[in-house]
Amino acid sequence: MITNEDLLKEISEQELKELSDLNANGILNQNVIDDALNDSISFCESFIILPNNPTPLLKKIIVDFTIYELRRKNGLVQDSDKELKKENEAYLLKMSTGRLLTNMEEKEKVKDTPKNFAFKHQNKKRVDFKGFRWNYQMQIEIEY
């Protein structure tokens, strides 16, 4: 679902190598990245069931949590990272209540359904004015 390429869209390759290199070997440690990714996926699954085809927002949330986990393992978490985590948690809460979509199939269904913002009138009946008292002045105002 999430690859190193997705992570590299958010951080540089050098930063990814430094965050994954817990033993200071100077190489990219894929096991550390996979562990952080699994932690972030598990955290997201505590809110929602992850679909096979997630929306770009959900992918970005998982990427952000993975980067947060990598920074946390190195002790490099900043206040901006904590704020981003809280914001992403709020998005997950909205996804869990159904206010935000989680997969692309749902998104395509929403595009296909028409949005009616007003009542649709089926029968176009005119108002019957029989029995009302009309004076000539009212009739002139209605016509104009």
C-alpha cells in the first residue's frame, strides 16, 4: 500500500536514510522503515478498516504517521510533528464516522450520484384561484 517512493514525496532520501539508520551504519535499513509503517497502519486500523484502494488523503495520513514513527524512534519529534499527528487523528475520526471517504470506489460512487439541493417537483399543477375575491388592482400587480 505504502512504498518508499511515497515516503520520498514527503522527505528527502538522505533524511529517510538517516531516520532508518538506527545503528549508524550509513545505509538505508528497510526493516526499520517496515516496522514504522506497520506501526502506523496498526494505529490507523484502530480507527477504520483500511481498504485495498485508499484515497490520497488516507495514503498521506499513513505516510505522515510513518515519518512520525521514524522520528520518534530517533528522538527527533518536534512540536510541528505532534500537531500534524493530532490533525491526522482528527481526519481518522471523521473517516470512522463516515464523514470522509476512505477508498476510491466510494469516491467514484459519489461522483456518479446527482446532488439535488432543492425539491424536485413532479406534478406541475397550477394554483386554482376560484373562490378568491379579486379586484382589478391585484390582477394588474400579478400580471406585471
